[in-house]
Amino acid sequence: MDIKITQQPAILGLNIKSPETSIQKKDAVAKHNPASSKVQIQRNKGTVKVNNDAARQGIGIYDSGPFMKRMADKGQQIAFEGIARRVSEGHQMSDIHKNGFILPKIMANAAWDGTKSVGIKLKPSADVQGQPGSTKIDFKIQPFKMDASSSEFKVDLNWGKVGKYLEQKNYIDIEWTGSLIDLVR
């Protein structure tokens, strides 16, 4: 007699669901007040007036218009005096026999016309007048305003799942075959 043993092991099945991670991010927001500060500057310029006419005239420098008129008047006066002197000298020399030594006298008078004097005069200084200036600054500072929110994160985590199931049961199948029992073997 023969014994036929068939053994079938059990088969297990696994159902694996992978882990999942989900991240959601909300951005940060910042808002500010764009109002700017104001600065206002007002300037009043200072003035300086210098009148140098008296100082220039003290050293003999004049404005051209009045100076030229004065020089023309003085030239005319000198010319009239010279003409009068020449006429007088001409009358004196017309009768040289009557006025015998007139030429040396005329020459002496023309060479030296009397006592000379020298004077020292101080030059007047310039007349300076001034008005100070001023600067006025007005400013208004606007407050800086800012609204902000930070970032937010939301994380969802699913760890996954392992499921097991029995796909096939284990079993042992024993069969007797044949009718003779051989004990020698």
C-alpha cells in the first residue's frame, strides 16, 4: 500500500497603501501706508549793498559820464586861462624896447608859478549795508503704517495601511493507493 501525501502551504496576501503627505502653504502678506512725509523750505536771501563811489572818487576814479564832463569843463577853463595868458604875454612883448627884460620875466613866471603845497588825504572807505537772510523749514512726518500676516502651513499626513488577507488556505491531502501492504521495505 502506498500513501500519497500532498501538502499545500497557506498563501497570505498583503494590501499595502503607501504613506501620503499633503502640504498647503498660505503666503505671508505685508501692506504699508504709502503716505510720504512733507518738507517745505522757504528761503529769504540776504542782501549786501556796497557803495564804492566815495572811495573811488577819493583816489581819483570817477564814473565815466560825470568824469568826462568834469574833464571837459576843466580843459575849457585851462584853455581860456592859457589864451588869456598868451594874449597878456603878447601885449608885453609887443614893445620889447619899452619892456627890456620881459622875456626872462615871462620865462621865469612860466617855469615857476608860486609856492607848492603837498597834502595827505585819507581815502574814505566803502559804504556797506546788509540785510541778513533767513531760512524756514517746515516738515510734517507721516507715521509709517504696516499690516502684516505671517505664512501659514497645513500638513496632512496619512501613514498608509498594510492589510493582510488569506489568499489560499493551507491543507494536507493524504491518499491511500493500492491494496497490498509490503512490510519488507
